[in-house]
Amino acid sequence: MQTLTAPVLLCGQCGGRSVSVVRGEEFLITSLELAEA
């Protein structure tokens, strides 16, 4: 299992990882896995 320390942001058009958040407060979660504690 991998734990993220920061969100991984991808460009919605090209899939690139060199992105910056310039405005807005919302985001779309496309996948979520939860582990039992």
C-alpha cells in the first residue's frame, strides 16, 4: 500500500504532471481505495 503525502495532479488534456493550481477550490476524485484499520 502507498500513502500519498501530497496530491498528484495531472493535466486533464495531455496527462502531464507539470501543472499548477491557479484558481478554484473543487476537484474530481476518479478513484479511491480505503484500507481497514
